[in-house]
Amino acid sequence: MPTLKKIFNRLDTNRNGRISEDEVKQVARKAGVDSGMFGGLKVSKTAKAFVDAFDGNDAGKDVSWAEFRGKAQSMLPDEVAAG
């Protein structure tokens, strides 16, 4: 299972230590999520929802490693989050 840091790094495509909506969109497109009639809309809404959910300071711009780690760990079962 990939570590949280590896997942964060995969999303942080410009390596500035923060994940933006544009980076989430870029990764989703690479994964083929934007195909189909409503694909682009799904990608945009998903990217916004991701940033809104993980942005701990509610700035709505991007997600830091600390914000990502904290939110992701709170979503995982205790035995997974600890490992």
C-alpha cells in the first residue's frame, strides 16, 4: 500500500509542497477520468471537493502536507493510519 507521503507527492506535481485544484485535475486527467460527455465537469468538481475537504485552514486554494496527512489519517482505520 502506498504511504500517505507517496500519495501526496504523486498529487503535488510541481513539487512545491502543496496540492492545488489544478494538480488534482492534472492527475485525474492522466488517469483517464475526464473521458466521456461529462468527464471534464466531473474532474473540476472532484478537484474542488478534494481541496475543500483537505484544506484545513479553509483558504480553499491548496492543501499542505500537514493538512493532507491530518485529514487522511482521520479517514483511515486506526491500524492502517498507524502503519
